[in-house]
Amino acid sequence: MKNKIWLLGLAMILLAIVAALALGLAKQSNGPVNPGKPPALGGTQTAQQAYAALQRWASKWANDTRTIAVSGSLSRDGLGSGWTFQVYSPKTKKLAIVMVKEDEVTVVREQRALYPQQTMSIDAWKLDSEALLAHWWQERGYVTWANPDAHTVYLNLSAREQGLLSWKLSVINPEGDLLEFWEARADTGETIQVYKPGGG
């Protein structure tokens, strides 16, 4: 009798293991059902919200201030520290790197421009950082960020050839090696290119 009870218990344990394995295989074959939300990059503001704060400062810096690039980052060991803008004044021929965090605007560096700069067409900036990150996350980001080597995400908005604006996203490991590069149009979100060292 004891042997029968022991065999029945063993059979139930084996059945539970097989069921768990089958469920795991089913999840793998169907992919993640809910990848969750992408990491909040740039602190508590989106890039366009930070740009609005920048404009209030820029009107005093130079009345013809134009934006060259916008960038932000996030590491696993800390929150995003705000958004960095590179701005240019054709009239005064000045360049500045400006950090925007909440409503606080800090000039990190200012210098004279040696030649005219390629600036962004703000009208072509349709896709905010939050929407861009959500797009990347659904397309491939949740897989990339799940990699234990993925340490920091860098995001940059700037003009390509013919004035096309694009978001460029890079993921690096703790040693600074590139794990993935992804670029998408800032007006439509259409993927322009994806690069992963070694393929994939």
C-alpha cells in the first residue's frame, strides 16, 4: 500500500514538471505576452517637455537660437539625469551645450562656432522621446534590455542628410561596448536601420 502511495505521489510530481515545461515552451514559442513599459529615460520629462523649458531660456540667450541636437541617457544604476541640448545662434555665431532638468536650465559649455551648423527643423519633430522608446521597446527593446550586459541606453535626436530628423538609440555594456544601435525617423517612427555587432 505504501509503495502504491509513493508511486502515485511520484507520478503527480512528474506530471507537474511536464506541465510546467510545456507551459514554458508555449510561452517561448509565442514570445513575451506583456513586455511591460520601457525605462523612463531623461528623468521625469520627455524631450519635448524639456524643449519647452529650453525655449524660455533660449529667448534670452539669443533671439535666433536653433537646436542642433537633443540627447538623454539612462543607466541601470541610476535615473536619467535630464536632457542635453546643443544649440546655435547664426547671428552671434555662438554654440552652447545646455542641460535641462525639470524647469532648471544649466549652461554646461559655451563657445564660438567656427562654421555654420546643421540645425533641426522643429516642424519635423513629430515623435517625442516617450513614443520613440515605446516603439523601440515593442519592436526589440524589451529583449535587448533583458540582456544582463545591457547597462546604459543613449538617445539622440539630430538631423540627417536633406534635413531628415532621426532618433538614434544605442545600448552599451558596462565596459562601453556597443550592444545595439537603432535609428528611426522622428516624424513617422519608421525604422531606418538596426545594427548589432556580430549580427542578430
